Amino acid sequence: MNRHLQVHVADRTGSVWTACCLAFVLLAILCVDAFALDPQSRFPDYVRDNWNIESGLPQISALSITQDSTGYIWVGTQSAITRFDGVHFTVFDRDSTGVDTTLASVAYTDRRGEIWFGTPHGALHFTNGTFELLPAGRDSAAITAIADSSDGGLLLATSLGVMRYDNGKLVPSLLEGQPCYSLMRDGTVLWVGSVGGLVRIDAHGEQRYPLPPAFATARVTHLIGDARNLWIGTTSGLLKFADGRVTTSSVAAELDHTGIESLFRDSDANVWIGTAPMLFRVRPNAQLERIGAEDFARDSWVLAIYEDRERNLWLGSQTESLFRLWNGWTRRVSQRDGLSDPFVWSVVRDRRGKMFFGTNSNVVTLDTNGARELIPGKSLPNPAAYELYFDERERLWIGTRGGVAIYADQKLERPAELRALDSYQINAIVQSGEDDYWIGTTGGLYRYHADVLTLVGPPPGGTSARVRAIYAVDANDLLIGTETGVREVHDNTMETPAWAAPLDGRFISSIGPVRPGVMGLSTLDAGFALLEDGKLSIITKANGLPSDNGWNFRVINGWLYVAGIDGVWRMPLDSLPGRGHDANRALNAQMILSASGREPGSQRVRCCNGGASARTALDGTGIWLPTISGALRLDTQSIMAQAEPPSVVVEGLRNGGIWFPGSKALTLDDAKRDVEIAYTGLGFRDPGGLRFRYQLEGYDNGWVDAGTRRVAYYTNLPPGDYRFHVQVLQPQGGIGGDGALSFALQPHWYEIPWVKALLAVLVAGVAGILILMRQRRYERRQLRLERLVEDRTQALSRSNERLRQANLALEQASETDPLTGLRNRRF
């Protein structure tokens, strides 16, 4: 026994190692605290992302989850193991690994950051880019749990006892021959879960604690906590260990007789309990939260729970695949909070900070006890409370889709003069002075002063009379947004200002100050306009806005927030164009809420309703928004860039149809010079929105902006040594990570320098020989020509001599008498 216990007793080195690990974990938690799951939030308030087979998961059931030191999330399924970077799944099955990767129900990351999986046929160890299968004994026992030992080794619970990883093999270590189903190390103490009991092992030996009689045949499959607060998950229910004995948990009656499928304690001390029909959470204050079909999924059957290094919570379901939970920055008030009608049209806040919602069928107020009905719809001129407004006397004006009512002193008033508006939808109500109100309707602009209602501007019937927004400059001067452009009102006279010509015919949804001396105007589809010194400038999607639509806008802490049909986007005020601001500066506009959640940096939320002027309400640094599924509060302080940039990994490259992992420098000798380099970013806050830039040293002159693309293509590269760099671009302008990969392209045989030199010499030699041969041929031709000329010259000379001799004979004959031989008279 002592020999085996030496594996588990921490020596001084192990203690130092443990302390370092704890310090590292604490530092990591502090660095990412802003992204931890808020323990006070309800489960429905968390942002929930889901991936399934359609997303690339190899099989519907997520059996186990872990994260390696690089940052990849690993998931074991029934058919294969897969690796996830937030965007793509890489599947490791028998075809790609050569080993059986099915039914990986246990996942574990050891101290070195390497990945282990437990399967029915042994342990799988992923190292150096490959999987190796380690059988547990001759019969290859099933691996049911994995844990680090106190001496830095690795322990594995099996049906044959606890085994130890030793020099590439699994060897028996503890409780040999006894089925073990769970492991938990608490300092120098090892807890082992078996059938009907719990075993505590330390330097002094073993101590066994039986389960209650009703659990005598139950398997202890999950252990979390410590000796003072040890949670025990069994196949028959939830138990706890305290004061030296095992008892029922007393958390909930249904948990005392329901098999525990998963058990996890997060970094905020929440205990998560997965059963086949439902998920449970026990908060640090012992409050129990049941998470059933209404909030999550019917028969959710959560088998695996894991918290990553960004403190996102991952859930693996037998039937619903893979989920990720994170805080987000919204809170929704809906039917579960007391709203009888979740369709909210308008939101407003009184001077005391109390919230009021106008729904499609009543007016509701919100307090610490939830939402309660303030005014039933049947008491209103129309049930839909389309517009809400508090005047200076703290009276609540209610503009409906057919008339106006006033709520004061717990009574509802219907002034006779205002009944003339019962046929119009009320879109805006503004007080500009004592007992002086402006009311924008679908039938025109009305002034209600001293109990007299007066129409200002065009009569009802035309679109120019449909008023959507009112901004009171003073008691007699207003800016009016209509469905056909902007109007100015001065002393009850309405006209179109010259500066508003670019917005003529456009739907103006809201008007208000953006910064000193600058007015903002949101539109239905024409972008966002800025009015400064009588000049209008309009910014649209062409300038970098996420959307050209906006129902309303608010300014908080130097940011402009615009809510519209597509969601909510924001941009810093100092990036807006105008006097004193850099016109060339990027807008840095960012979608933060969207229906799809696909926009970079956005949270998937269904938002926002059109409503009237009360489309937004400020609550400190929060913005309330109306939606068809309740009132939504956007916490602007929770919106922040990731504290640490995501890590960047070059996964490898493809050349000549062959994939080369990027773990080490590569030498490529394929005849093809086309290279495809794959890289990724490992940050799960907004994985789909990560942007990248890369550069190939030795080829690219500068950085190449790749956008969200995660692959680089190069064609016809010359031979040589290259180093590929890739970085991730943060939404707020930061640059993080530096993934790198070195590779060399081998030259073809004819591109080798000495071969090229030899070829050059050979070519020069051949050229010299050819030149010499040609020269000699020319010389031979010259000699033949000279001989020919000489022969011809000699022949000509002989002919000339014969001719001379003949001429001389003729001359003598002509001067001599042929008979006498004497000279004649010709001589």
C-alpha cells in the first residue's frame, strides 16, 4: 500500500507546483472576470449558442468536453472526437487517426495541456498531433474518470481499479480489481467513487464511506468540491459528504431519486447538476434554480459541463448537442416576470427611476417584485400603449394606437379636447412649457395649450402630416420628423428648412442632441444624419454603418447607441464627422445586438420594435428597449472588448494535395508551387467576428488584410525559405497574437545553384565550341576561295600570256614580207 500511496502524496515539489497552478488560475480568473457568468443572473438571461450536426459536429450527442493549452475546445461524441475553434469543427475519426475514437465519454486536460479521452476500449492520448490508444489491462477495461495525481502523474479510473500512466502504458495503481467510476483530488487526498461507496486515500491509507442503504447498488459517477462540501453524483441520485458520512443532498426531492448525468462546480461556486429530464443550478446561497423546457430544452439530458479559460460555460447534451453560455449584456423582462402581454411598444422611466412599459394590451410597471399591470387595456382609448411620456407634473401620458389618455393620482383622465385624436395613432408627446404640449400623430401635429387643441401644419390625409418625432428647441420652435422629411415649426407655422433637402421624402424616426451644437436624426432607411451650423451630413452603410435603419438613439459615456429594425449598433462620438473632428477617421461602428448574432461583436437578441418616441429609456448606463418578447435592458457597461486578444494558431498547410500540420518547420519538395495555409483564432467571445491579417516573409511586401477568412493562398511561389505570420485584429483597433509557420520550398533539380552553374558552364562551353567550329568553317571556306581565286588568276595569266604571244606574232607577221622575210613598209 505504501508503495502505491507514494504516487499520491505530494512532496515539496508537488506543493510548489500546486501553489503555482492555483496562482495561475487566480490570475486567469481576475483577467477574465468581466466575462464570467454572473451568478445572480437567471439562466434565460445568459446568451446561449448551440452547435449541432448541421454546424459540423460529427454526431448529435456531446458526451465530454475539455480545452487544451492552445485554446481549442475538444468534444467527445458517440461517433468521433472533434476539435472546435469557435467556427469550424475538425473531426478525428478512425479514418483520420487510425484508432477507435468512438464513445469518448471522458475528456481531460493534464498539467502539460495535453488531451486525454476515456472510452470503453481504453484511454486516448493526443500528443504531437496524433492519437495513441492505451488499453487498460489485457481486457482493455473502460476508462470512467481521469485526474492528476499529487506527484504530477496521471490517474485513470477503470472497471479494474485505478491505473497510472507510466512510460506510455497504463499500469495498476490503487484498488486493483475493484470497479471505480470517479476520481477527485483534494490536495494530497484522492477520492474514488465505486459501487455503493466512497473511498478516501491519503498517506495514512484508505478509508471507506458507504452510501445510504437505498444507494447500496448505485455507482458513484461524479465527485466535486472538497472534504467540507463534497457533492456526490450517483446513478440513483444526488448525495453529499459531510461530518464523515454520506447523506442525501436535500437539495430537491426529485434529485434524491434521479440519476445524475453530470455534476460541475464553476468558478463562482455555482453547482450545476445535469439529469436526463432537467438541468439544475445550486447557487452559492443554496438557492435552487430548475432549468427546464421553458428556459432551455425539453429533456435536456446534459452529460458534460465545462468552464473554459474565458469562463464561458459549455454544456454537452445527449439530444441537443453542444451549447455555450455567456453573460452577454442584456436582461429581458417578459411573461415569467409578470408581463401579461410580452409585445412591448414603449418604455419610459419616471424621476424616481421606476420603469413603465406600454404593451399591446396594457400599461405595466416594474418593481423589485416583478412586473404588474398598472392600467388595463380596456380602460384606454385603444389597448395598445404605443407612446408613454411623463410631464413635469409627473403625469403619465399614454398615447395609444387610437387616442390619448393621462394617468395621474392613480386615476385615468380623458380630457374632452383630446378625444378629437381618437382616430389617430399617437407617435410622440413632448412638453415645451407649462401646460403646453405637442402631440405628433398619424393625422398631423397638434398643440395642446391651455386646454385648447390646435392643428399645426398640413391637415390629416397626406404622408407629410404623419408626425413621428418632435424635438422642442424652445416653447415655440421645434424640429419635426415626419414620414416624408424634416420640418421646422416657429410660432405655429410649419415649413421645410433648406438644409433638410437631402432628407426630403425620407422617414424621420427620431431627433435629438448628439453633442453640443450637433443634432442627430435617425431615419428608416437613409442612414444617420448630423446637423451642425445649419449644415447636414449623412452617414450610411457606405461609410461603415452596420445598418441604415434607426428607430431611436441615445448617447451614453461618449458613445452613440442607435436602435432599429436590425438591432442595436454603436459608435464613439469622437469618430462622428463634423467640426473639430477628423473627417478621415474611421467610424468604428459596431453591431452589438442583432437578430442573427452573425455580425462581428454582436449578441443574438430579437430586437427592436418601432414604437413611438418612447422607443428607448435610460436607466443609469442601461438602455431599455421594446421588443415583441418583452422589455429588454441593454447594460452598456458590460459591452467591452476582450481583455486579452485571442491566441492565433497556424494549423498547417496544404501542398500538392497533402496536408502538413503546422507544429514544426516544413520542407516541401513537391513539384507544385501552390501553397494553402490554414490558420485560426482561439477566442470564444466572438469567434465568427475575428479579423485577421497575414504576411509571408520573403514574398509579401506588407500585411495582407484577410478579413474573417482563415486561409491564405499562394500560387507559383519561387523556391526558398519562408516564414508565415498571422495576427488577429481586435474590433477596437488592437492587434493580438502572432501565429507563425516556417517552411521551405525545395528547388527543382535544374534550380539547384551548382546545377545551374554547371549548366551555365556547359552552355558556355557548347557555345564556344560552336563558335570555334563556325570560325573554322569560315576559315576553310576562305582558304578554298583564296585557292580558287589564285587558280583562276593563274589561268587568266596564262591566257593573257598566250594572247600576248599571239598578238606579238600577228604584229611581226604584219610587218614582215612572207617571201623575203624582210621588213615591209608597215614596219
